[in-house]
Amino acid sequence: MEIAPALLEEWLREYYFSAKIDIGSSGVQNFSLAELREVVDINDDELNGVVFDDSPTCGNARLRQAIARQWGNGDPEHVMATHGSSEVIFLVMNALLKPGDEVVALDPCYFSYRNLAEARGCRLKPWPLRFESKFVPDLEELKTLITPQTRLLMVNFPHNPTGASVTAEQQNEIIQAAAEAGAYVVWDTALAALTYDEPPLSDPHLLYERAISIGTLSKAYGLAGLRVGWCQAAPDVIQQFVHLRDYTTLYLSPLVELIAARAIEQADDILRVRLRQARTNLEILADWVDQQGELVEWVRPRGGVTAFIRFCYIRNIEDFCRRYAQEYGVLLVPGHCFSYPSHVRLGFGGPTAKLQEALNHLSHLLRSESTEREFFVAS
Ligand SMILES: Cc1ncc(COP(=O)(O)O)c(C=O)c1O
């Protein structure tokens, strides 16, 4: 399979592991096992009792049940648990698409939506979120993009990296537009629980029989390294994913399943701690943006823990992010990883003191680029 490079992962491979402070990632602060066990009830006997047998392809019964109860219609037959939501995206694109199919996907977007669809030989139609329009999704434009040839609409609200979102009415309108064309709606709910001024959206699988909702413990629940994601879909669709999984990861580890099931059963308790921190951090970031005056422009995120901001007088954002990483040890993600080279993705889900420290460094670096700024203004 020929597939485009995953620029975001390449950048993270280069800087994530060496960074002293991370304000590039798209999730909340990750938990240690001990911290998790302060919130979630997993005792030593249960951990010691894990036998490293094979597990069922779609996940063990307790895990599937937990997902179905927490986010779905209660029926575990509609659930498949996976190695992160990345695995679901791979399975969806490979099971449901064939060369020549039309795929409508948000732009910018998480790299795998676009790269996997193109690798399948599909015709990609971007649905743009424009900075100039404050990243407000244009539903009339979406309706012109969806045609009878559209096999799949790929959305992710609240959105990574812009923080854009939609109302419940708009969610219905989006689904209706896809339903009229008989298209699948693949809705990545990675950030669904992280909203600031409005309640989380309904799980799309509850709204439309051809909706496939994708979830993960990586972003809102601080368990990225546990590698647990899932999808909820009609059982016949899940069967198509099972067929492919027989050639890839087979099943999850029973140890991972135990921890994931307990975390999901108490998902709201885990979320509460990190959402409070994200709210505080968002206010700190908003104040910081105000203090930067004309140097920085942004659209305040409605959900998630990333903002897709602009440094107005920095000519080369990628070089700037490299300097920031090398001189200050801080990870930011340059916008070229999303094909938007004049933006940066700034993640505000981490520890508050670290965010403040990183923003102080960032103010200094932005100001020290003032010669470039004069050059940029003059040219
Ligand atoms: C919107 C979105 N979806 C899916 C993923 C994949 O995450 P994971 O495989 O850890 O669930 C990411 C990771 O950054 C993401 O930002």
C-alpha cells in the first residue's frame, strides 16, 4: 500500500520524547497507574488474577458492556474495542471504501482520515474550517459536497486541531445530509467529553443506523498509553472489521481490558479531574493571547484541548517550533502537520504550571523574533 507520510507522527517522534514541557499534544494530562487507582477501583487481587489468555476479537464482555452502557445503546454487539481509535480509523477506511469512492472529510483533520482514504484510491473532498470564518462549519457548503457518489462523511467535533464544534441541531443536520445520500457517517468522538459552554453532543451511533462512532481513552481520559479505543456501529459493519482484524492485531491484552473496563465504568470521575484543569488552562491561554496583542491571533476553542493559532509575524512556523523545542525544550506542533503551515497547534490539556512556564518562554521567543517581524512587515 502506498501511503503519504504521517507528518504529525514524524514531528512527535522528533520532539515528544525529549520535550521538558508538552504544549503540542491533543489530550489532557495522562494518569499514572497509581493516580488512576486513586479514582478507579482496581485491586491487587484483580491485577494479579489476570491470565494472559487470548481475548475475544471485539473485546471481552465486560469492556464491551461498559462502552455500550456509557456511550451507546446498551447492546455490546454494537461495540468493538481496539488498539486506540487509530486502529478503528484504519479498519473503517479499509473495510468500507473501495477505489473511486468519494469521501468528504473535514479540513484540517487528523492525518489518517485523509491519508488512508487517498491510499484506498478514493476521491477526497475537503470540507474546510476557515480561520477567517472563525472555524465555524458551513453546513450549506457541506450539502453541496455530498453527492450520491459519497460513500463516507468523516467528521470530528469537537475538532482537533481547531477546537471548533457544532450544536445538537447542526449535528442532526450533518447526519441528515449524509443520510439523504445513503452515506456512512464516521464521527470521531475523541474529544466529545471536553466541552466548555455547552453539553457534550449525543453519540452519533444513537442517531443514525449508518453512523460509526469512534471513541478513545487517549484524549479526554488521560490514558493515551493504555492504547484503548472503540467503535460503535451496526453488527454487520463490525463483522467487516473483524475480518480485517484477523490479519492485524487480533485482540486486546486482557490486562489492558481490565484497566480499560474499570476506567470506562467510572469515566465521569476520571473526566471531572482533568476537565477542571482544562477549563483553568483555557482561561490562562485566553489571557496570554490577549497580552500578545497583534503578534498572535486565535479562535477560542469550543471543545477539546487544542487551539489552532497564528503567530502573525513569524515567517517560518516550522523553524520557529524547532527553535522553541531546541532552546526551551517545549513541544508545539507546527501547522504543516495538518497542511496549514501558517498555524500552530497549541495543546492546553497539561499541568497548569507547565503551561504557564511554556507560555512565558513563548512570549520571549515571539518578541525576540521582532527583527523578522520588521522584515516581514516591510516585505
Ligand atoms: C481526532 C483524533 N482521532 C483519533 C486519534 C488517534 O488516537 P488514539 O489512537 O490514541 O485513540 C487522535 C490522536 O491524536 C486524534 O487527535
